[in-house]
Amino acid sequence: MANSTTALLLAYQKNKTMVIIGILVIAIAIYFYFKGKKDGKITIADAPYINGKDAIPKGFNPNILADKLYDVMDGFFTASGTKDAAWLELYQLATDDMVVAVYNAFNEKYGIKRNGSLTQWIRDEKYFDPLSGVKTKALNRLSQLRLT
């Protein structure tokens, strides 16, 4: 055991500079990895509720509509009628706080995927039915609530 320890110490002393350089390279690589990972994330702050969470009906789950909106806007071959139906559902929510809850849930779950809020995702959609006007109505409701 003593011989192997001695041999290890001798090898270390001969290659001391290389070991230090190797440790420094690994430390720098780890630093840049975590720095890049942090910089790549965007955070969209939650919009404040207008009337408080009491204006959201009991049992309402904003994640369901947030997931539906993501599904229709993420795919390449989603029919415009399917998008219109999801946007209409957002537009027709009973209270403003329900819209804010869906907006916050969507941003938390999917905002990083395209680096933007729900409003930006809807605005970026190119394939939709312009005659229905649903996209514009949904964007107007979000805009009135200052959800950008």
C-alpha cells in the first residue's frame, strides 16, 4: 500500500502543472455550463389578479386550458378551427381573474419554449382563420388586462 501511495505522489509531483491545469479547465467548464443554463432561461413574472383569487370559481383549473392552448399552437398541422375554438374558450372565460390564471399557468409551463408569454404565442400564430376574428378578440381581451 505504501509503494502505491509513494508512486502516486511521485507521479503527481512530476505532473503537478498538468493536474492543476486539468482541474482549472474542469472548473471553468462547469462555471460556463451553469452560467449558460441560467442565461438561457427566461422568467415571465406572474400577472397580478385583478379582484384577487376569490374571483376564480371553485374547481376551475387554469392548467387545462393552458395545456389546450399549448397543444393547438405548438403543432404544425393544427387546423385553424381547432385554434379558434381554444382561443374562443380563453376569450369567453367568465372573469378576468380566470384569464389571468390561464395566462400565468401557460407562461409558467410553456413560456420558455418559445421565449414568450401566452399573448406573444397567440400573436406569433400565422395559420388561423382571419374571418372568424377570434384571434383578435382573444388578443384584445389579453391587452385590456395588460397581459403582454
